Amino acid sequence: MIGFYDYTVWLTYASLLSAVIGIFVAQAGPGHPYIAAIFLLFSGLCDAFDGIVARSKKDRTETQKKYGIQIDSLTDLIAFGVLPACIGAALYKTTQIYESAPKETALVASIPYPVYVAVFVVYIMAAMIRLAYFNVRAEESCCKGETLKTYTGLPVTSAALIFPAFLLLRHLLGHDIAIFYYGVLLLTAGLFVSRFNIRKPGIRGVMIMVGIGILEFILILVVKYYGARAF
């Protein structure tokens, strides 16, 4: 078979598997945005450590290294591009199950669905452009014998923390603010392709983000299974 299957790529494959399951869960039945967000967080956790695990193997060939870079970006597009859009589609679906919809929910349902589809397309395209641009810059730096120390634009993987945080806020406020999710999608898309630099986080920064992700994971589980009201 083509491809590589050693331990250096297992976390990337796990991230992809989680994202694909999350996409289908999000769209199942009346829509399950909170459960899908759990899979989004798990994909983010895998992504946080896949590079560290891959670099632990000292005898990787150049082909293995390039393969790892490619599958990482392809997986990121699905996990942090397509899945957040599917969570948005699931939020729209959940508004259809209310018999007496609150005004916030009615507002979501009043907007034609093609408008939301356009938002999803813009978001996914921005994620794709961001990932492709990063790959080009990384390859150029590699050819010059340099290492990228900054990101240009918001990293796509930040979606793993942004959208679960929004869902938690939605629950904690006690009001259905789902309509703003689509605005957050557009804002995040704009940040993906904006020309500003962010310093690449070190191990400490990565661990802080992992800690935030784990906290969000726990809180969403509590909201979903023990909360009094999870929209």
C-alpha cells in the first residue's frame, strides 16, 4: 500500500477520524452541535501533539517528513475547516425542532438557508487558503535552511478552541445566541487570511492551549449530559 503507517502519523489519522465522525454526528437527526464540538476538541488535542510525536523519530526520510506535512494540512482542513461549518449547520437544524421558538431561535430560522451555506463556503475556503499559504511559506523557509518562527494570519487549528467556547457561552448565557455563531465563522475566516504575524507558541504555550481545550471538553460534557438546558 502507498502511504506511511508508523506511529509518527497515528495522531494525524486519529484527528481525521475524529473530525469525520464529528461531521456525521453534527448532521445526524435534528443536529448535535455539542457532541460534534467534543470531536472537534479531540482533533485539536491530536493536532497539538502530532508534530512532537513525529519529530521524536530521528530516522525519518525526507519523503516521510513531507508526507506528514501534507496529511497534517489535509486533515486540518477537514477538522478545523469543514467540521466547524457542519456544527453551524447543526445549529440551524436544531432551530427547526422548537414548537414555540424563542425570538433568538426564530431569527436564525428566518434567514434563508442558502445564506448560511454561503457563510460556510467562505469559512472553508479561507481555511484552505490559510493552510495552503502556510505550506508554501514553510517550504520556502525549508529551502533556505530557515525555520518559521511566526504564523501569518490566525492558525486554522485555533478553531478547536474558538467554536466550543462559543457553544459554552451560548449555554451559560441562558439565551440562544446561535445567530452570532455565523458571525464568528466570518470573523474567524477573515482572521485566517489577514496579514498579521503571530509568534509560534513554545511547549508552554501549547500546554496552556491544551489545558484550555481539556477544560472546554469537560464543561461541554457537563453541559450535554448534566446541564439543565443545552440548546
